[in-house]
Amino acid sequence: MKKIITLLLVIVIALVLMIGCAPKKIVMRLAETHPADYPTTIGDMEFAKLVGERTNGRITVEVYHSKQLGEEKAAIEQVQLGAIDFTRVSLAPVTAFVKKLDALQLPYMYRDADHMWKVLNGPIGEEMLKSVESANFVGLCWFDPGSRNFYNSKREVKSAADLKGLKIRVQQSDLMIKMIKYLGANPTPLPYGEVYSALKTGVIDGAENNWPSYDTQSHFEVARYYVVDGHLRIPEILIGSKIVMDKLSKKDQEIIKQAAKDAVPLQIKLWAEKEKVSEDKVTKAGCKIYYPTPEEKKTFMDAMAPLYAEQPAEIQEIIKQIQAVQ
Ligand code: GTR
């Protein structure tokens, strides 16, 4: 009898030890505003997949797409508090937390997509990713944002003067509000998910976004005039919660950072494909697409001069560095 009890005790102790030593499973959540089949969401899922593979399933990242965890501003706040682990957002709402990021989202900042990627993949991009730590985020990687164009339900816009007086929705960012004012239009900051109904009910006359957003949010159904002025390329960023990341081992932090970087090429590839598909779809749907002449495009650029002039010294310095990138 004594032997049996001893044996049982040994088994119990062994089991307790085994459970205690088994690596702890970690489940993390990522907030995404776009639907499941959107290129950016697939980029998030690639990141999640790589983290899972590289930790042998010890860390799971669950991607909550389609605003399930809230609109971007709220998601960013939750990440800052550590209540959500990651979010993929446009840089625009993040600038409310780290002012100097404005340098990366000024209208007509980049000559083209290639210039933007050289900046983001170089020392400026790295330094900007690090800068978000001051607001308790960990900057993980950049995703392709495409370029943004104006659209509205009222009339064809060819040059800046045609925007005069229109009520235009912007992202929740001071710089975007000013951009619209300098164009002579009326800015209305709204969360992304409210734009469709605001357009439909006439609360706003227009908005601005890239081809895939114009398409997938059905904005093209209610705002038929699209002008390809390309005023913005606002980098998209994947951020993690510093509070959460600091609790992980150095090795896990590295795995997460590397997985994010390694997810970028897929997002870029799918993005390029989606831009074409969306452009095609809205064109076929009968939207009035206008490609401004270089002179007409210049009217938008010229209207931005005061926005550049009023930037603080720190941002002026970064602007110069960005312009110098060849
Ligand atoms: C999209 C971007 C979203 C969101 C949206 C908006 O292009 O991918 O993250 O910022 O624009 O205008 O709110």
C-alpha cells in the first residue's frame, strides 16, 4: 500500500513538473479596419502565420478584421494601454500621439511610390518606426498605402479651385484638417466606418482615399466623381503595444519584429494587384474618373505651400532629409 501511495505521489509530482515546464501559450490580438480579403488584412494574416510558425504555435496572433475591435483611433488607444496587442493603421491617426510623424504624411511629400519606399526602408523610416516608442508603441513595419485622391458626389473636380466649398471627410488628424482648409474646402473628420453613410445622406459631399478603399467601402456608389490628383501617400503602419511587448522574452520580441518585416513583400504584391482590380471595377461601374493635367495637378500642390511653411523646425529638418533621398 505504502509503495502504491509513493508511486502515485511520484506520478503526481512528475505531472505537476511537466505542466509547469511546458511553454506557456500566448494569444495576441491584432485590430484591422479592412475586410478579410483586403491586401492589408492578408498582410496582417501573413505576419500572424509567421509568428505562429516561428514559435511552433506557442504564440498565436488572432487577426480581428473589419473593425471588430473598433475604429482606428480607438484601436490605437487600446494598443497604447495594452488592451489590444497590435493594430495595423494608417499613420494619420498615429500622428496625434507622435507629432513628428507628420513629416511622412505631408501632401505631395514623395515624388512617387519608389521614393516613398526608399524613405521608409532607409534610416528615416527606421528612425520613425522607433519614434513611436515615446508613445508606448512598438513600430513593426510599413505597408503600402497607395496614393489618395479626392472624390465627391457633387461635381467633376479638375483643379484645386473646383473643391471650393465642398464638405470633405478627412481622417482624424490635424494635418489633414488643415490640408482641406488650404484647398478652400470644409474638412469633416470622421472615422472610416462612418464615411459611406455620411456620403449617402449628404452630411459630407466627398472624401479622399486610394482605389481599394474607394471600392471596398462602396464609396464609389455614392460619390461618382474621382480625380486622380494623388495628393497623399500616408504610410500604413503595424504597431504593437509596448506594455505587452516588454513582457515578452527578447527572443520572442525579435521573432515578432522579423515576422512583421517578412510579411511586407506579400502585402505590397497584393496591393499592386488590388489597385488595378479596384480601378477597373469603379471605372466599369460608371464612375467619372478624371486624370488632371500637370498644370491642374500643380494647383493642388501649390495650395499646400502654407502647410509646409508652418511646420515646426523639427519637421522641416526631416522634410529636407526626405527630399534629399534619391
Ligand atoms: C485607408 C487606410 C485605413 C484608414 C482609411 C481612412 O486607406 O488603409 O487604415 O485609415 O484609409 O481613410 O480612414
